[in-house]
Amino acid sequence: MASTPTTTQEANEIDLIELVAALWAQKLLIISLALAVVLAAAMYAFFSKPVYEARVYLQSPTLNGIADFNYGRTSGAELTPFTIKDVYEVFTRNLQSESLRRTFFNEVYLPSLPASERGGSQDVLYANFLRTLTIGLPSKEQPDRYSVIVQGENPAQVADWVKAFAARAGVAAKKEMISNATREAEVRARNLDQQISTLQETESRIRQDSITRLREALAIAEAIGLQNPPIISGNLSVELSAGMDGQLTYMRGSRALKAEIKNLEARKSDDPFIGQLRALQIKQSFYTDLQVNPDTVSVYRQDGPIEQPDRPIKPQKGLIMLLGLILGGVLGLIIALVRYFVGSGKDRF
């Protein structure tokens, strides 16, 4: 005879009540397992070495901080001034560079390890270092703010490492910026030197050409016996005097021509006769001597102080014990259910 739905429902209710009763009967087992796991979790939480975290936030420099980078860099000087973005991009590139990480790993991280650990695999040690020191990238809310984060067991050490890493990135960026500025100034000074040399060579050739023309005029004056310029009165004298160049240069007379040739040949320097020379030399001297003092410039700005952490971020004792309690209770229920079904001869839950 088929069972009715009412009979099936009553059987299910009886099985559930029986199951609850069986679990209640094994409450000491469940509680014991839960307490054992909680105790193990507590021992792990209290005996694990604490991990501290220090971080520093870094932002772009101010206009005042980059002012000395732009000393002598004007549109008139043909050198484009650096912007805050230009300088900060150099810093952030150095901050995230692999070379800076490797240098810090070799010079700071490795010496801090015990001698027994230092001899291990360098790849493994470097992977551990990358987990110890991380670079926080900008967010949408603050698109120009980076951060340096260091985790470790020594609170004073992590604070020092954060400060040292940011400072090293700043020093590297300053060197690169100063090198860029100095290099451009050197190129500008070299261009000016080339212009000066060209003007000096041109003036020297002009002087030699003048001597050649004067010698030819002297030969004509001596050929006709003209020692002094002719004396002519009236307006014709003015016109003739003004036109004593070119083919009429011999009209100056042999005495004047000899004196002028002697003076040109004895000239030690043509510099005083070059109109633009002094202005170019002043510019060249400025760019040759241009130096940027690293103490007067900055490539980043620290947002807030670097404080030594006084509370570890790991282990989180309360959370670990709570998870231990939950895990212990679940484990106790599973074992109690297995014992119940095995004891009652049932094959399924």
C-alpha cells in the first residue's frame, strides 16, 4: 500500500528531530573540537611574529621647487622651460624603475638579513623583497599621488626604509634633471662658440681682403707719385672724399695707404670690430658656467609625515580566533554527522 504525503512528511519530521537529538548528544565532541581549533588559532595568532607597515605619500613638486631648473631657460634663450609635469614624470619613472629596486635590494635589504639567509636563492630573496616593498599607484581621486609601502617585523626599520627609498628616487631624479639641464646648456654654449668662431674668422678674412685692396691702391698711388690726397675746395672735395673707396682708394695717397696697411697688419685681434661678438660671448659664458644646485630644487613633495607604526597589521588576532571558532564548529558538526550516519547504518546525509 502506497504511503500518503502526510505519512512521508511525518517521517521527515521524525528524521530531523532524530538528527538534532543525535547532534545534541554529541555536543561535547563538537564543543571540544571547536575549542581545540580556537586554541590552535590563538597559539598561531599570539606566537606569530607581528608585521608592521609604514608608508609615505608622494605628490608633484611646487613651482618654487623647480624654479632653479629653469634658470636661464626662456623662449628668448631657445631653451624651453621645464614644467611641473616634466619634472614629476622624471621622478615617478625613477621611483618605479627596476634599477632603483635592484640597488635598494643589494645595498639595503640583503645586508639586513641574517648571514644564513643571505646565501639562499637570489631569485627567491628578490621575490620576498618585492612583497616587502611595493609602490602604490595613483587613484582616480588623486591622479598624481604615489605611495611607497614597506612591511616588516621591525617598526623602526620599515619607517626608515620608506624614507630611504623615496629619498633615493628623489636623488636619482634630481641627477637626471640636472644632467638634462646641464647638457642642454652645454649644447647651447657650443652653438654660441661656433657662431663666435665664425664671426671671428669672417672678420679676419675681411681684414685680409682690405689689406689686399689697399696694397693695390698703394701700387697705383706710388705709380703716379701721389703721396697725399689732392686738395680740392668746394662741394667736389666733399664728394671726392666720400668716394675714396673702391677704384678711387689710391686717391688717399701713398702715405695714408701705407699707414693703414701697417695698422691692419699689426692688429692683434679683430674682436673689437665685430658688432655682435660681445653679446654672444656673454651668453656663451652664462651657459658655460650654468650650474643647478641640487639643494635648491625638488622633484617631489611628501604628503604628510613618515611615522613609525605602533600597531602591527598582521596577524589580526581577533579575526583569526573567530575563523578558528567557525572552522572548529563546522569540523565538529561534520564529524558528529559522520558518526551519526555510520552508527545508524545510513549511506547518505
